Amino acid sequence: MSTLLRTALYDWHLAQGARIVPFAGWAMPLQYEGIVAEHLAVRKEAGMFDISHMGRLRCRGAGATQLLDSVCTNAIAPMQAGQVRYSLLCHERGGVLDDVLVYRWAEEEYSLVVNAANRDKVLAWLEQHRRSAAVQIQDETLATAMVAVQGPAAAAAVADLFADDLRRLKYYFACRTWCGSTAVWASRTGYTGEDGFEIVLPAEAALELWERLRGRGVKPCGLGARDTLRLEAGMPLYGHELTEEINPIQAGLAWAVKFSKGDFIGRSALEQARQDRTLPVRVGLEIEGRRAARRGHRVLSAEGQAVGTVTSGSFCPYLELSLAMAYVMPDSAAVGTPLQIELPGAFLRAAVVPLPFYKRTPAG
């Protein structure tokens, strides 16, 4: 644990009795009060997460747009200033190197938020494909902190905290603003299926923001609840539903692949993947009972033939269902298909159900 990176809020997590676990090279809080209580707080009120382990990269200079359009599957050039866009970075064979959020600040200025475990890989990939010496790529991860506020009460929780009213931000847009005398950037994004905000600020200012949010009743939540929330919302996790051996078409992320924009790395392989009906595809599974399937468990047909593998699974406390995501063969992927999951010494009955499992009702 002593060799792990620590966020600016690490001492606070310890003082609150959080269970600390190693995650992607960082010492991170798994839970405080408990995963179920933290999960339900986000669904019903508001919770906050220290997500400072996520990579934050700055890309700017003449040629930055061209670089990002060449490595991203989604269209970058048409983005408006202040817009945020989800994209995949793929290698030439179409496998996913990472899934990222791209923030456009100006004509040739962007920020990228990348998965913690992939930060070095993405940095090297950008450097490898940087054609213009004018493009500057800067890793701002260790100098900054990132806090996510999520839940139906998130908008009320951030009201009046910033110079700009974040409640006026559209979904998947961002702004640069101030929290007192501290310059921050904030976006209306998140990874829980709820309305919410992600705020990046200097590391030394993180504790003050965290305490102010805590004073407004926002519950601290750990990585455990973050994982069950994203599963309930049907969101893929890198290392589980996304890997270098899985392409975005299989993963159900074709909406984030814009063939119409022109060439990009992996395009040819992904065009072939669109026509391939033999590769396993991502599905949602609802399991009878409360036992949970876990990553690596085999998925069987009703007749007992192996048809796939579970990538994520848990009992999800808001829906009160045991849910999983898995890759299964296309002829076993139709909604309603009865399947089994093989656990050590047991078989669980399951059925394919639509993704996402949970979808919030937009505020009226």
C-alpha cells in the first residue's frame, strides 16, 4: 500500500474510517458506511466520489483537433467549445485501448479524462501519433483533483458554490469557472446513471470543496458503490466489458463510432466488425434470486452448452435484482433468451434483458 499513489483526499478518507484498497496504482476508498447505503444515497439524494485517480490530460496547439480525430472513434472536429464527448481509442485491429471523455475548450485546446489504469498507455499513444510539433500533451493528473457529485439532489448541492450556476449547464457540456478564488472546470457528466457534475480543481483545493459539499448533506461514496451504480446503469467498465480484444461494435457502442467523419485508427477493422455476425456481443442478464454472478463465470444455454462469459455482476440494491453483463454468442443474445450461469457448485437461471437495467427519469 505504501507504494500506491494517494489522492489529495487520502488523509480525509482514512480519518473517516474508509476501507482503503489498491486500485489501478492508487490507494482508494472502497466504502465508508457501506456499499448499499452509498448506492441508495446516489439514487435517492446525492453522493460524492473522489475520482482523482482518473487521468486528466491536456492537448493543445495547432494540430490538436487533427490528432484527436485520428485516434478517436467519435467525431471531434464538429464539437462546440464547452462540449464533452464520449469516445473510444482503438488500435489498428479495432480493439479498445481506452474509453475517454473529450472536453473541447477552444479551437485547438482539449482535455481528456481517461481511465487510471490506462493513463500511461494513452499518453504514449498520443505521443506516437502526434504529427505536429506544435501539439502539446500535458499530464495534469497529479497536480489536480477530481470530484463527482451524483444524484437527483446533485444540482441543488452545487448551487451557489461556483461563480457560474452549474444548474444551467446542458448534459455533456462543461465550463471553466471559479470556486471562491480557485479556478476549476466542471462538467455535467457522470458514471452512475444519475444527473450530476464532475469537478476538476487544483489538488490543494480539493479538501475545502469536499467539506463544503459534505456540509450540504452530500454523502461520501467509495468505489464499491460506484461500481454497482454503473452496473445498474448498464455502463461498460474498462478491463471488464472493454479490453484490447473487444471492439466497440461488440460492446454495443457503435453509436460512438462515426464512420462518416473520415479515416481514424481502427476504422477498417471496425467496418469489418460491423459485418461480422460470429463475434460474442455484450448483453444484460437478470438472474433469479439474490446470488450474484462474477467476472469469469461461464454462461450456458438452457441446454447446458457454453455460450459466453460474465464480465460484471452484482446484486443491485436499488432495483433489488441480481444483474450481470456478459459476452455471449449472437444466437444467444436476443432479449428473453433463457440462459444459465455456472458458479462453483451451482447453476443460476438467468435471462437476457435490455440494457440499461436502470434509466433515470429526467427532471420535469
